[in-house]
Amino acid sequence: MAAKARGFSLVELAVVILVLAIAAGAVTLRLGGPLRAARLRDLTDEIVAFDRLSRTYAREQDQAVRLEVDLACGRFRRTDAHGRETIGREVQLPGGWRIARLLVGREDLGAGAATIRYSRQGLTPTYALLLEDPGGTGRWLLVAGLTGQVLEPNDEEEVRNTLAALQARPDAR
């Protein structure tokens, strides 16, 4: 008696494909958080470096510069004191990422654009910005105006308390 050749039925193939799709989805979800966190760290480092370069440029060239922040486009641009000429490259947030808030002095911006002015000594007002990833997870950065030191507060309350403490000091800007 000859053996009958047996193949896979359409139902069996569909079950295998479904199991593979579920496994791939689980892996994607498991890796999504760490990848977003790494990307947020990269963006934070890039913005911090851009601020430091702006301060250094102002000091070395002995000229005031401006940091123009466009919240709608997620773009940082360094210009001369009059905003006419771009100095160096721009920083552009990747798609889906955004600057949700920018606090400069007493201004609280959630849209539009703002200018942060660097003196010839590289000093700025203290400012804070909230970066949000495509999933809506946010991270605050607070940049001290006199030193350029960057803090990463845990929440808005900590940002506001720090800003209030700095504004209360007569030597703080």
C-alpha cells in the first residue's frame, strides 16, 4: 500500500502565521519602551550640546547670539543677535516628537516660537522645556542660565519650584 502524501491545510498555515504575528508583536512591545527611552536620551544630549555650543560660541566670538525655538516644528536654531543669519546647524526633532512646553522667565509657551538670548558672556535666562515622545511620555529639561548646568526634574512642580527659587535670588537671571 502506497503512503499518501500529506501537506498543510490552509487552517494550519493560518494558525502558524497567527502565532508568529503574536510573538512578533510581543517582541515589538517589549523593545518599544527601551528604544523610546534611548531616543529620548539621545535627543536630550543633542539639545544640551546645542545649548553648550551656543554659550561657547557667544563667549569665543564675544557676541550675543539667539536660540530660536519653534515649538510647532520642533526645531532649535542659533542665529546672530538680530536673528538674520543662522549660525551652525539646526537641531530638528524627529517625526512624532515635540516640544510640548517651554518656560522662559515668566513665559509659559505651549505653541508658537520663542527666542532665548545669550549674552556675549554666554549667559541666558534660566529656561525649561518639556520633550514628548510619540506616545506622549514627557521629560523635562531645565537649563540654568548662569552656568548652563542642565537638570532633569521629575515633574512640572519640581520645575516651577526650581524656577521660583532662582527668580527669588537677586544674582540669578
